[in-house]
Amino acid sequence: MKTDSTRTGSFTLPGEAGYEDLTLNLAGRWGADTIRDSDGTVLSDRITSSGYDIYSTLCLVRSDNTWAKANRDKLQQNYLMSFPVVAETSEVTIDPLKGYFREQFVLNTSDDPKEWWQVFDRTTGEEVPAADWNFDADSGSVVVKKAVRWHKYTVNFLVSRIWEEISMYNHITNEWGDRDHLMAIEPRYPETQEFILTYLKKWLEEHPHTSVVRFTSMFYNFTWFWGDDPNLRYIYSDWGDYEMTVNPLALREFEKAKGYRLTSEDFVNKGLYNSTHNAPSRRYRDWMDFVNEFVVKFGRQCVDLVHQYGKKAYVFYDDHWVGVEPYGDRFKDFGFDGIIKCVFNGFEARKCAGVPGVKTHELRLHPYLFPTGLKGEPTFKEGGNPALDARNFWVQIRRALLRQPVDRIGLGGYLHLVEPFPDFIDYIELLTQEFRMLKEYHVDDKPYSAPGKVAILTAWGKLRSWICSGHLTPGLDLNELIESLAGLPVDVEFISFDDVVERGIPSDIKTIINAGRVGSAWSGGADWKNAKLVASITEWVAQGGGFIGVAEPSAVDYGSQFFQLAHLLGVDRDTGGRLALGKYAFRKPSGSHFITDDLTGEADFGKDVDNIFVLDGETTVLAEKEGSPRIAVRSFGKGRSVYFSGHKCTPENARLLHRAIGWVSDSEAACSIWQCSNVETECAYYPNHKKLVIINNSGTVQDTRVSVPDREPLEAHLPPHGIAILNVET
Amino acid sequence: MKTDSTRTGSFTLPGEAGYEDLTLNLAGRWGADTIRDSDGTVLSDRITSSGYDIYSTLCLVRSDNTWAKANRDKLQQNYLMSFPVVAETSEVTIDPLKGYFREQFVLNTSDDPKEWWQVFDRTTGEEVPAADWNFDADSGSVVVKKAVRWHKYTVNFLVSRIWEEISMYNHITNEWGDRDHLMAIEPRYPETQEFILTYLKKWLEEHPHTSVVRFTSMFYNFTWFWGDDPNLRYIYSDWGDYEMTVNPLALREFEKAKGYRLTSEDFVNKGLYNSTHNAPSRRYRDWMDFVNEFVVKFGRQCVDLVHQYGKKAYVFYDDHWVGVEPYGDRFKDFGFDGIIKCVFNGFEARKCAGVPGVKTHELRLHPYLFPTGLKGEPTFKEGGNPALDARNFWVQIRRALLRQPVDRIGLGGYLHLVEPFPDFIDYIELLTQEFRMLKEYHVDDKPYSAPGKVAILTAWGKLRSWICSGHLTPGLDLNELIESLAGLPVDVEFISFDDVVERGIPSDIKTIINAGRVGSAWSGGADWKNAKLVASITEWVAQGGGFIGVAEPSAVDYGSQFFQLAHLLGVDRDTGGRLALGKYAFRKPSGSHFITDDLTGEADFGKDVDNIFVLDGETTVLAEKEGSPRIAVRSFGKGRSVYFSGHKCTPENARLLHRAIGWVSDSEAACSIWQCSNVETECAYYPNHKKLVIINNSGTVQDTRVSVPDREPLEAHLPPHGIAILNVET
């Protein structure tokens, strides 16, 4: 089935100076059209002049450490909350940085602590008046006077960061010893902007062979606060939090732009900061908007400069991506030519593939060409099996690419490490061909899916499409769910509570899914106190919509129910206050049900939600555990709802989810065609190409039958991780 | 070891007319001094004149159904919340009683619904103005006008009860067919009081042989709302809730007495009512106090009348006990001569034994002389083993009676049922002798316990001493814990958050235990937002106190911690918002620890609390599960604290608890004497009698060693459920 078009193109190879023969040889075998450098590698002249396109990585905020050292007042800053101290007398002394990694943070004492810091009595939750505490510059301590004995006190304080986090992580992990500690500079100062643009211009002049400047990424890293104690090294890490974008200048500009002032507590938030996983406040979202506006505006100047030099600008959708917001309305204004995402899973492939406003979408596949993986496991060294790793990652990505294509794939790291692994080299050759073939099927075509969209309803909506903060968080219901969803034959979009309240539910949506734990950004929190939101969805279901709730959908401790949509779901959760209330004694139906028809044995959602109870006899429970329903269905008006007590991405649960979407949207028939009998296999049908692609997601041989409209099912026998392409006329 | 004094007295036998020989024979063998009637049995003249004291049961509020039927406006009432109805148009019709058992409830429409009922939009939580709804007397429905479409509406409404719940339960369970439905009358009306006193006087005159009037109990039953649907028969049941004490007259009198008016929502409370398990509101506690005052005042008149006839008055600490409050300050004012409690477990024995202000404390043991037990299992019929049942109940009661005696024990039910079970008859003979012997050891003596009291800290404090609402609620941490505690050699008292805030911590307390789930009356709820409470306990621990927290101690979603005493416990709980925060990587110590020294294998607390994290390296984790600490200890100032993730009453956990109390109160040595090596066995030493009592709580043979001060341990070999008495000089 290999054709010429599957042999070359759309592949980025990490080249390596000193291994020119290997680089060019593999570029040929893998059909590369582009060669890139990586962290720790350079490209030689022989490579850059070999006729391939050249990607060069560039991180503008840590590009020149000499300038950073000479301009310490231009380093990036953030707020921290000190660890609490219990007052034993009426005077409490707090060393704000105690417990924090002093190689990452230094106190910012140039900006007046009395203006920018806050002290809190965390026992009462009240702020201590500025008159009742002092900062002692000599000792670096805050002294709280008039403390209430036995109350707990904390300080919110500003720090400058003296070690850029990605550099710090690589430095410490790889034991780089006395190599320089890179520092991130703050682009909001005019001087910094001037420096960056000058630097970039010089860089562009010095890199004539570069075709694509691959920004890693723009200006602000995701938040990563380190601790002093090796037992608490990562005090706080959040891939989407804007904590590291704050400083007095930005706060003043925010006040001018938005008409009100933020405080340190808006960032510190009782020590929880503004984790992407938690339902965001309005004030924090204003801050995100303010930062995004700046990042796009200044970022655009950088991209324009790249374009002036006849090069393309790609952005890496990781690391310093904060403020970039590829799913934000302003993203198109950057003028980027491409976006590159490092991916382990299917949902990340969709996350990259779905970014609007950019021409080229590229995946950086795993394994990275490093001796060890992210968790320290061997990859390209003795004991590793990188070919198997590559297969396992690929089958997760591949099912997502069946649904939505990307334009390119690539690898990263030290190319010379692959030499002792000829089976890896062989597999990548196969993989690149498979990729090109699948990409081809999407041209002028769209794989079959049942009509009607599935909307994932969260606090973030479109802004965090296909994301639950960073890579997969195992056990996080929505994250597991979007991984299942990434390869299902359904059209997906992400909508927010605000969208529903302000604009209603788009008419092409047939299913809404709300999934996650109470108070999270995914399930939502106080938004569910909004009667308009509850009424909108209720009305929409009554008129025929389908609602799927997972874990603690629509949950908030409010009113006479915990799930605010309990009347739709037919179940609610007892969080402890209902001990004296009877529970309806449901019985599982004796017959089968469309949703669970492919389920063999017990449903397993991992660590799911317990203490679910049924409202009355109109709810049908399809699965339960110790008396707590795990799958329940109910009709409401013309619509339907399904409740799942959790979700773990497994072949069986992906199928359950697909069938639930089919049932809840009243599309059982449409959901039953182009469907594989064996849950370890999946398929996609491209009607214009008349191609049926069947994939085996497992590492063992599988037989499967595919249902086809108006004829007998087709049979297929697939090797481990295998693929079959059938020509099917309908 | 049997002596004469162990052969007779302190035992109440249920007699039965028609079985006079059996009655008098067993009275002799079991050493009864008193014969009683039971529900469904009567005593014949031959029995009542046989020289034994005679108990007669009497329930004043359901004593004369003819009067009740003729005075339906004097029946007891309560509020109910209708099941919610979703508005599909701007007018919603609600049948308030829909889903409720119409043989129990009828609408009270004589008191103006507009004055006494409330309608709520439960989607917004707001009350619907009275002008916007109507009650239609013809249809018995409430019509909400101007409803917001797709919002949920409920009605709080008043009902009269036409079937007294205990009578209803027995009637339906035993299929009594067309036997009369007894109705409970409301004693707050002057006419009812007059009727009751007249009735009682007549009754006393007609029962010359009765020595003791055993009231079952006073006027108000615990709350028990039944449903129409057999799958939801018990909509709400709470052994301590005052829901069934309300009516317009009482509400008006409350307003006069307390100076403010309660609403229906104070009772309905979003459909959660005022379950004993949930942290009570101030308004509800005012209501309890108001009702208690009335019950004691009118109850006193009844007791006085009994005394005028030369009889004694005992009260049953179950059924219609609401308003009696044996641990309340007014209880002594009733003038009762005795209190009787039906018991399954050790904590219930302590609950009865500890009631102040009354001379005689009596336990009604299980099994009840009925063909089947409470859950329908066979007892006195084929397939039953009542002798084994009696042993199993007795060993749980016995360990409590080692710590605190009661004056009497007894049985209840149909005596003739025991005839086919001679081993039961034999065992009761042994049991009564064992009881009398143990009772004797308490005379002028007190079993050894380590110095310093253990205080159980809850929202209810003393008022709910040794109670978590009714019989054992399996899995309820505090209930399981007080069952363990009931037989431990420690002195116990119950204190409330109010006690601590208003009066501080009594000086004889060395250990405070706070146990339960967030928001419960046991762990507490919003009380923990009170900085004075937090500071008091913090100071007390800093100065040497010991704090034990179980499950979610001091928990409330407030400030920068979930456990408000996290700084003492050294652990806190992540309820979901800390996904981005790192967790301190604790390590279990390699050596042994005093608390876990008797623990073999893993700790098992049943369904305990997860997602616990450690604050820092000063916390020592002694047991964990999947990374979540189950037992953790920490020092704070001069004091100590222990955290347990839950409690299930098992021999091993009772020992863990005892050792934790010893460690946390700095009394390891005092806690290690008069201690059994084998956790299946326990002992008590009575220093004045110089008797060491060793009990085997298990159904198998056990060997054990008892540590004794200044000498070698004593060894004992005990048969199943056995007891050994050793004379020990110290």
C-alpha cells in the first residue's frame, strides 16, 4: 500500500553536529523535509546547507544571561505565600522565603513591601492592617505586631526569580554543576522589549540558514514554585497558571486598563494560587486577558521581525506558552505560521490539531531521543525498548489523527542515541509512512461521524479546548474522558458556562458533557448557583438535548440539591448531610441497554465518586457498586441524560462513552454504523476516498467486525498495533 | 465463684398471662425481683399478686384512641417539604403530599397555609412571595403563579399525623390488618393535658399491683417520615430530631418565650430537616430548649401523680423520648425514679449508666423475646440461636459495665417463646449472675484508669453523651469510636464547642477527641470558623494537652486550611483544590512506636478518609494507604496530637485508640499497666476489692497476659466469651 507520497515530507528530524552522515541518512530513510536543533545540540554547516529546511529553537526571555545579570531589576517576578506561623506571643516573626528554594527566589524589596505585600491572619481569614506589621530589611523578615496569640499568620510577598525554571530543571536533573543559571527577563519593561527586539534582529542576521524560528515559546513559563526541602521540591506547579506574569508595573498597568486594582491575595488565593484545575475568579480572568493582550501585542512585533527576514515563525505550545492562548480570540493576531506541540496522548494531538488561526500544526512525538524518559525510566540506553515505546505512544496519537489531521510530525533530542536501536529506526520509517497516508485521507474529506456535536462544558470553555492543564493527569475524570473522546467518531467542541448564560446553546450541539469534581474548573463551582445556567440546560434537555454528567456534574453545595441538575440526571450525591434521609431502593433492569451492550463484566472507572443516590423510580441504574450507582439513565421531557460516576480511559470505557453519546442524543442507529465489534479496535470511514481505516490499539493480535450501512459487517484480522485499509463503496 | 448475692435481684422478667408456671419458674431461675408486661402481653392476677414488683408500660400520648379520634384538631403535627417540581410553564401545581405515606399524614388546612406554609424556588434558594402562590383546598394542591420556567419549586407544609409511628411500624411489620391505627395526641393544648392527667389518674387507680410505671416514653417520638413508595419507605428518620414537636400553638408560644419567630424553613432546612448528625443551628437549639422546658414541666405533673399513688416512675430512653433529654440540665426536675434503655452495644450501656439525676439505671438486653430480630433474622424460632445471640450482645455490653455499672437488667417480649431453647434459659441464668457479680465490684470502688479525662468534643457536647443518634450507625466514625471507648480504662466526658468557647477546657481533661466528617455535628461545621475555639485548643495543646483527630477533625472549608487544627495535627485534607500543589514526601519511621506496638498487619479503619497530606517533616506517619496517611503523630509546644483517618470498632482499633490516648496525654506508663497482651481480651482492676476481672470478648478460646505494677504479668486462659476473676494484692 506504500506509495511515493507516503515516503517523504511533513517530518522534522533532530540533526546533530558530529553525526552528519547519520543525520542525512536518517533524513532520507524517514523522509524528512526539515532538520531541527534541540536543547543541547547544534547543527553543523554541512547539515544546514544540505538543502533541508532548518528549524531553530529560540527562547527570547532567557536568551542572553549577561544582559539579565546586568539588569536584575528587570527579572520576572511573582507573589508567594509564606508558610504559616502560629503566634505564641503578640509578636510574630516570619521569614517569608522559609521553605522556598532560594536559588529560584529572592525577595523583591525595591518595591515597597507596605504597598505590595499583605499579611493575613489565616485563622480568621482577615488581613492584618499594614500599620500592624513591618518588614525588616536587615533580617529579611516580617514582624507582625499585635498578633492574636495562637492564630496563624502568613505573608504574601513579591519575589524576583533568579533561575529560569526549565533551565533549572534541566540543570539539576542532568547535574550540570557550575554551568550558568539562566534568568528570565520581564518583557513588560520598555528596556526589556528594546533589548529583546535588538537581540532577535541580531540573531536573525546570524542565522541565514534558518527557515523556521521555533519560539520556545513566548515570554512567560507556566508556574513552577520550588521548595527548599527535597521532600517538597515542587511546592506548586500548574501548566496554565499566570502567577509568573505579575510585577508592580503590570499591576499598575492593569489598574489603568481595567479600572480596578488587584491585590497580592488575588494571586495567592489562600495559598491555592490560581490553578487551572480550580474554577477561576472573574478578577483572575481579567488578569489573564490583560496579560494575553500584552503577549500578543509584543509577540506580534517579534513575529513581524522574523517575517521581515523571510523566515517563518512557529510557536511551541508548551514551556513559556503562558499568555499565548492558542484557543483565544487574539491568537491569530500573532501571525504565527505554525504551532508545535509535544504529545504523549491522543487529546494532545487534538489540542494541537484544533488550534485555529495558524497554517501548520506539528506534533513532536515521544520518545524524546534522550537516554531516559520523564520519569527516569531507560529509553535510549540499556534496558530501554524505544521501538515499543514509540509504538505505544503512536497508537494513542493515531486514533486521534484518524479524527482530525495535523500537518507534520517530528522528533527531538540527540539523534546519535538511536544508532544501537535498528528496530526503532525501522519503526519510525513505518510510522512516518502511516502518518502521511492517514493525513492524505483527510484531504477533501471528513471521516464519518454521527450528526450533531458533543460539547464539553467547563468554566474555561473554548480557551482550554482539549486541555486539563498540561499532559495527562491520571485519575482526573475530564482528562481521562477527553483522551477517550479524542479517537471517537464524534465532533467535539468546548463551551463555557458563560457561553451558555450569555449566548445559549448552539443549535448544532446534541450532547453536553459536564465532568469532574465539585469546585474544579471542569465540573464548575459557584457558576452552578446561577439559575440561568441551570434553567438553560434544563430547558434544552426538555426540548430534546442530551446531557452526560460524570463524577460530580453541576455540583455545588447550594439549595436543596448538590448536583444542580439532579432533576435531569435522576441522581444526586450525599456529601454527608443526608445520613437520616432514606435512599430510594433502585433495582437494576434485568434486560440489556444500548449503552452497556459492549460492556463485559463490571464497569471500572478507577477511583470514582461514591454515595450517589437515586431520586425516584424514573431513574434506571445500569451499574452500581456497594449500592452507589455508577451508570444511571433518565428521560426528561423530550431529552435524555446519563450519569457516570467517573471515567478512566480504557477501550471499554471509550466505547461506553461513545454509546452513551449515541443514546443520549437519540442517535443509536447513526452511532452503530462504522463501529468495530472489538473494543480494542477502532475505525474511521472516509467517504470521498471510500477508505475504511481499521486500527488495532492493543499490543496483541485482534479480530474485529465493522458494521457497514446496508450490508454484512466486514471482518478484519490485525497484527499488534496494526492497521488495515479497506476500499468500501457504500 | 457464685455467691448468694449473685443469685437474685436486679432483674426484670417479662411475664405472660397463660404461662404463669413458666413465668414464676423462670423468675426463680433467673433471680428476678420484678415482672413486667410488654407490647402485646398482659400479666394475669396470679402473676401480679405473686409478690414480685410489677412494671407496667404506659404511653400517654397514644393511650386512648377514642379520645384522639374525637379530637382530631389535637393530633400531633409537623412540617414536611414536598418533593420538587420543575416548572414547565409559568404556573406550577404541586401536590404537597405526593410521595408521602397518606396513612401517616394529612394536610393541616385549618391553620391558614398562607400564614404557616412557605413555597421556595429551590433553584435560586429564594422564597416565593405568599402573593404568588395559592392553596386550593378542593384539590389539596398549591399553585405557584409567576413561576420561572425550568426552576424547581417545593412547598413547606404542615400536616397532622393520623398514625403513631411505633404503632404503625409494629402494625405493618406484623400485618395486624384492620386493628385500630393509634394516633398521637399533642400535649401542648390545655385540653390534651387535662385529658392525659385524667386518664393517668384513672389508670393508676385501675393498676393497684403496679409498682413501677414505665413510661414509653414521654410525649414526642423521634422523627420518622414514611413514604408512599415501598422503595422509599423511610423518607427521613432521626432518633434525636424534634421535627414532630411543632404546630402553630407551639410556634406562637416559642415566639413569646424567645422573642422571635421561627419559620417552616427552620424545620424543613432544604429538606435535610434537623438531623442529629448535622451541626445544629442556633435557632433549632432554641427550639429544642423550648420543647424540653415544656416536656419537663408537664412531665413532672405526670410523675407527681404517679408518686401520689405510691408508685415509682421510670422512663424509657427510646421511642417517645424527644424533649426528655436525660443529659440535659432539667432532667432531674422530672423526678423520675429510674431510666431504662434498650441496648445492643457497649456505648448504649454507658449512655444509660451515665445519666445523672436518677437513682435506677436499667438495661433491656437483646435478643428481645420475639420470633425474629430487627432485621427479620430468626431468633426464637427455627433457625435461630438465641443463646449465641445473647452471648454476642452480652460481651459488648459487659466490657462497658466493667467501666461503669448499671443497677438492673431485664428482658422484654413473649416469654413462652424461650421454652424450646433450654440453652438460652441456661445462659441467661449465667449472665444474670455475672451481671450481679460485676455490679458488686463497683460498690465503694472504681476500676483503675490512667489519670486525666478524655473529652469527646462535638457540637452537642454533654447533651448527646454516648450518643450518635439511636443505635449504632455502622461506619459512622464517632459512633464506632465511642463503642471502642465504652470498654477502655479511661474516664470520658462529652464537651461542646460552646463549652470550650465560653468556659475553656476543664483542668482535669488531658485528651480531647474530635471525630467525624466535615459538617457533621460530631466533627463540627461552621463552629470551626470561630477563631476563639481554634485558639483555645491550640493554646491548650501548646501547654501540654493531647488532641486526637479522627476522619475530618476541625474541618470546614475556610481560610488557608481545611482542618482548622492542621497546625496541631500536622496533616490536612485535600478536598480537590490542591491538585497543583506538591505533597510533602513523608517516610514511615523504621522503628516501632508506642501507639502501634500492638498492631499486627495493616491498620483497617473501614471506609476512611483519603487525600490526607502531611504539612512538613515534623509530622510522623505511622500508617498510610496509597500515599494518604492513616495514622500520623506530631508534637506542638509541650503537647501532642494524633491523627486517625477513621475508626471502626474492632479489638485492634480499640487498642490503637487506647494507646493513642496514652501517648497523646503523655501517660504511656500509666496506660501500660492493667493491660491485656491479647487484644481480644480486656481487664479491669478494682483496687478496694482487690479483684482483677479479665474478659474474653471473642467467641474462641484466648490466652492473655495482664501487666501488673511492680511484678511479673499474670497469665489467664479464657473460654469463649469467658470471664476470669483473680484476687490481686498490689
